Amino acid sequence: METLPMLPPLPGWIVSVPSETPEAAAFRSGAALAHLGQAMASGDVPLALWRDRLALTAAENCAAMAGRREGQGALRDALHLTGPGDDPGPAGRIARQWSRAAARSVSVAHLAHALEGIAAERIALCLAATGPTPVDRAAQVVEAVLTDSPRAEAAALILSDAALAKALGATHLLQLLALTLKPRDIRLRGDDLLLACHRAAVSAVRQALPLAGDLARAAARLRAVAPKLRAKAAGRAVDLFLSRDALVPRALAFMSDRAARRLCDRLVALGALRELTGRDTFRLYGV
């Protein structure tokens, strides 16, 4: 039997007790981020899929900050079942921002496209933030954006996580602070905000690392059944499912609608995909 990949867990000392000072918190958050970076370098994690699923969780948190209570199922529907040019609603717009931001490498031009209404100059300033640690830079971005635009929580957290990723040398957005920062946290300022961000980074790694492990094992199962698939272009479909949180069958545009639906159902039957909605129609599939 093939051994499924296992990622090393976050050492217990990093999360054993909350840090009381920014210095102690910076040490713990740095250790957590370094551990995450090593785990991601293993090659087992489908990184595009991992980022897309984290983007959905980040969007859910940001929607809650904006007073919306849509869960991940509703956000998936807004992303995948809204027609071109149609308005996905307030929470759906937040989900679309996160999905777009996570889809391509971090750049001013790409983030300006994802964050409609945020000037490229503002984005460039955020990505150029300086500080002694990556989390310091991210906290500066949160404070600066929300000082100018107090209700722009999603934009502030997308830009802060982009600044964090850039400081860590990552090519793509790392949805970390947006996973666990709370509304009360982002209203803090100065050292209080910095301490909250360091704590949030540790909590986020604690949340993101097990997800990465789960997706690594799910990806291995999906790749293992791929040779059993008879449908033409099944390999392309597998690659697409390994890069997206969810897909409607029609997203497999290189296949007929009927062939795509049959392939999705076949992969569910083989235990390599899940149907995410529980519905008989307008179904969504994902690893």
C-alpha cells in the first residue's frame, strides 16, 4: 500500500502559551512561519489548491467582519454559480477579491485588478512596507489601510498578507493573518496591533498546516486513481482539481458537459473527490 505524505506538526512549544510581549511573540511567530515554509517545500502539498481553500476561509472571516454571516457554502455558490457580469452580493464580492488575489503571483498590477477601487500607488506602498520582521510589515499595512479606510477590512487584510508573503520571499499571497485576526484585533494600534498580529500568525500556521497535510494526502489519492480514468483529457481535469477549491463540471471546458459530469461522479465514487453541496443540481466538486 502506498504511504500517504505526512507533514511534520508544529512544535508544541510554539503554541504552548500566548506570548505576553511583542518580542516573545515575534520569536514564536518567526518559528511558526519558518516551520510552515519548510513544510511547504516538501513538494507534497498542492500549493495552488491550498491557497485557494485558505482564500475561502479568509473571505469568510472578512465577510463576518463586515457584518455578513454567509458560510463557506454560500461563498462557493457566489463564486461559481454567479453568471459573468452578475453581482455576487457583498459577501460574494469579498470572496471574489480573495480568490482573485490568491490566483496569481503578488504584484501591484495583479492586486489592483483583484482589489477594485484601491489605487495602485496605495498597493505599491503596502508592498514596500519595511520593518524588523515580516509580521511587523504586515501590521503596518493593516494600520495604514484601516486608518484611511476604516471599513476596508478585506482590502487591508489582503494587502497585509501580500506584504507578509513578499517579506517571506513567497511568490504568491499567503492567507495567514486574515484567517485568525478578529474585529477587535484590527482596531488596535501600535504595539497592541503588532502583538495581535504575531499571535494571529502562530494561530494561522496552526490552522493552515493541518489543512496542507490533509490536501497533500487527498492529492496523492487523486493522482493514484488518475490512471483508472478512461475519459479523454482526464489528466487535465485532475490538474485543475488540484489547483482549485471547487469547480462546477462546466469549468472543465475542454470536455463536453456530459463527460465532465460523468468524470466528476466517477471520481466521487472512487473516493478521490467530494461533492461539496449535497444538492442534486448546481453541484460543486472539490478535493
